[in-house]
Amino acid sequence: MSVAEPVSGTAPRASDELVRDGATPPRTTRSARLREAVAAWTFLSPNLLLLAVFLFLPLVWAVLLSFQRARSFGPSSWAGLANYERLLQDGVFWRSLLNTVIFTAATVPLSVLIGLGLALLMDKALPARGLFRTVVYLPIVVSTLVTSLVGLLLFDESIGVLNGMLADLGVGPVSWQTDGTLAMVSVVLMTLWTRVGFAMVVYLAALQDVPEDVVEAARVDGAGSWATVRQIVVPMLRSTTLFLVVVNVIWSFQIFDVVYVMTNGGPGYATSMLVTYAYEEGFGPPRNFGYGATVGVVLFLLTLVITLVQFRIQRRSGEES
């Protein structure tokens, strides 16, 4: 194979000489690779340090603590599997797990569906569309503690806004806090209020990638608005929907602020979730750090399994598409 001659008046490079002589061009030298590795680790080290200090070390410590008898007073002692054996026989734990599953089943589909509906609506040319988007998204940028206090003021049985409005309409006070089912409903409603804005914004971004010509072709073929959304738009948003489902499931299993402020797990244990129960055991009156850590470890494993299953489904659907 012929080799191009160097431009007249310029000095030939060393690599050109080696190519002309049939030798292999030199690769990146060892020192260059070492400098690249040092630079990469230098940029990564702050984040890795933060992850190690605030994520991995607490996780390892929680796992070790779950095998110990650890309370606020007195030395800790090794307990083996005693905390896990107690967990299997703990009715409050199973009630909290059931409540968490019910809460997740109620909030995740509704958050995704309402967010999709709002995104389809806000994607149209509506008057004051920016204002409506801001109003819907506002709870996301506000602290969850603030939104929880708003929920407390809304659903309080004595001075709540909702019961005040119902009283003006001649309807008796509703037991939002003393009835277990209604307490769960109030927590679900406040959670939906804080989540639909996020789903709406994510769907709005995804809708910009839906090809307009495909939608127009469906309309030309006689497809109505509902058929276009159901058969064209929604399938193209599959990866976005799966992402929102994964995120919302994780959020639902980690729910704490809204429940703690509005109901504190009550009445009884009607709205107790896994996180609130772990907090109650570890930092409430029992001060049983070992058992609280055990509930936290089980919660972590459940979340990990659900996330892995959903990512596996996402990978499979991506390969099929």
C-alpha cells in the first residue's frame, strides 16, 4: 500500500517514518495512560468519597447493627438472627408492609396516569399554559415537610379546611384522622399532589420526541384523538413510563414525611409504613437500634429486588423494540 508523501517544506513526523518503514505506530505510552488514570480518579474521588461516607458506610453499619442488640443505653451485644426471627413474628411489621404495598399500589399508577393526562393537556396550545404548568409543578420544588403541613391543615378534623367547607354545605365532619381507611386516603391524596407535577414534566419532555409526522399520518388515516394517543403516543412513551414507575415505586417504599406529619402512622397502625416503623423502633420510645436497622435492611432488600426486576423488564422491552 502506498504511503502519502509529506507536504513539501514540512518535516516528516516520526510516525510517518515508522509507517514508511513498515513498523507499527506507537500506541499511547504507559506514562500517558497513567496520567489519564490519575486525572480520572482525581475527578471521581470527591463523589466516591461522598458515596462512601454517606451511602456505603451507613449501609454496611446498618447491616452489622441488624445482627446486634443495640439500645440507647448499655453496650451492644451480638444477637445473631434474633432480630430477623422477631421480625417474622412481628404483626406490626407485616401490617406496615401491607400498608406500604397498598400505598404503592394506589399512588404509583395514579401518579403516572394523572401525569400523562396533564402532560397531554399542557402540550396543547392552551391559554396561560405556563402558569398551569408552574402550579402543577410547584409542590415538587417545595419541601415535603411544607406540603405535609399543608395536608395536615387540609385534613385536620377540628380546624381542617375540608371539614370547614363540608360544614358550610351541611355535611358532618369527616373522620380523616381517626378512621384508618380515610387516614390512608388523605395520605395518598397529598402524595399524589406532590408527585403528578414531576410525572407531567417528564412526560412533556418525552412528548417532544414523538414524531409529528407519525401522528399526522395516523390522523390522515382516520384515527381519532383517543386512538392516536392510545395506539401511537403511549407506546412511544414506554421507556418514560417505565422510568416513572421505577422512581415512584422507590419513592413509595421510602415514604416518610407525609405519613409522619399527617398521621404519625395512626390511627393505631392503619397508616404505618416500613420507614416510619423502622424510625419508630430505632428513634422512638423503644430505642431499639438493632431491630430498627433490621426493618431498614429488609426495606432495602425489597426495594433492590423490585428495582432489579423492573430494570430487567425495561432491558427486555428495549431489546424487543
